[in-house]
Amino acid sequence: MCEKGRVRLDIHILSHDDEQFLPHALRYWSAMVELMILPRIIVHDGGPTGKSGEVAREFGSWIEVRPWDTAGQLNDDLARKLKNECWRGTDADFVAVMDADELLHFPAGVAYTLDTFKAMGAAIIKPHGFEMFSDEWIEPSPDKHQRITSLVKDGAPDDYWYAKSVLFAPRMVHDSGFGIGAHEARPVLRDGRILNVDRKWPFSDPPVYLLHYKSIFGGLERIAARYDATRKRLSAQNVRMGWGNTKEDGKTHALNKREMLLPYVRRVVA
């Protein structure tokens, strides 16, 4: 349980065969459980292998695993619907709804940052986005206290695609209103106001960083193979609507991402 008076944060993780990075994510969020900030972590296992659920259960019974029926496909419309529904009914002060390869970093400290947002009455938190960089894949360490943010500190700023408003206050939000990929949102507040949280929405202060471990993390060959596997599982709706990488082979897509992002890599995590 969360310490009395402490701001409470729920984490929802959407996982679709993300068992390689999921241990990094769960270890990162588990540290907040030790700080008595985080009462619940919910992993939505989109299969089809079920390994994401197995990985989550290894971390302990306090992590809840919920099956997520995706019919073995990557369907961004199903993900959008889940992100807009999974958090309902919580009594937490804040909720974060993210993909398995995304982490929230709080440069000023998580407790101070969330306490400040609660005191301000902030409903929607707009983070800065970063694509984290490592030319090698890093296996989760046997040391349960070692976190990926202490091993991979550099990244490229990407406030266009990854400054997603995945952190919000459910007591103030009636409908999270995420669009496809959660890149933009039109949340409806409980007082009836409709917000247009687009790329022009102001960033929150204290700052929050949304760290993305996909496009330039883990080495070119691994990233290319991941893109190819993802492309094979895209739903017919994704292909029809052009959601995700529907045209390029994995290596071409990975090379294009590297060329675009690597010139801007800098220190992100102190």
C-alpha cells in the first residue's frame, strides 16, 4: 500500500511480445514501489505467446497481469481503445498509460514532481520526448537495483512524435481522448472542458521526460529485425490506414531513423 499522504501513481503497460525490454521497464517502476509512490503496475499482455505475462509474474504478485485480446496482431486502434479505457475506476492521483518500451523520467524527482502537479491541480502532463540511444542491446542485470536509466543516459530529443500526454490525473479527467499512437489527445475533463493536447500544447513544469527505447536502442541489426517482425504482425486496418511502418523493410527503416536522430543525441539522464 502507498504511504498515507503520498501522491499515488498507477502504471498501465501495454505489451505485445515485449518480453525482452519488459524486465527493464518493470525494474524501473518497481523502484517506485519501494519509495511507496506506486501502488499498482498493470501489464496488459497482448500476446500471442503470453511471455510478457510470464515475465511480469516473475517480478511478484503485486504486478497485475491482464490478458489483452489482439488476435495476434498489432492493431493501433485496439491499443487506442485500451489506453482510453484501462485506467477507469482507479482512485490514484495520477495514471500513466504507456507502451512497454516507454518510461517516464522525472529530472526533479518523482515525489517532488507529482506533489507539485497535484498541488497545482494539473490534469494533463505534457512531457518532453526522447529516443534513447545505445548501439548495443543491454541485458537486464541480475542486480535488481540497477535500472536502465543508469546504463543508457543519452538520447535524441523528439518532441514531435514522443511528447505524448500519457500522464494525467484521473480524478480530473472524464475521457483521456487518446488518438492513434497517443501522439495527440483530446481529453474531456470532468468539468466538461475539452482540451486539444497537440504538438503545440505547453510542456509541463517541473519537467517530465518520456524515454522511448525503440528506434536507436539495441544496435542496427536487432532494431531492423524488430521492425520486420512488427511489420509482419500489422493488422489489415493498420496497413489500410498507414499506421506504423507499412512500406519499408526493417533495415531501411532502421537506417533512416538512425540518420535522422543520431546527429542530435545528447545527455538526457544525469
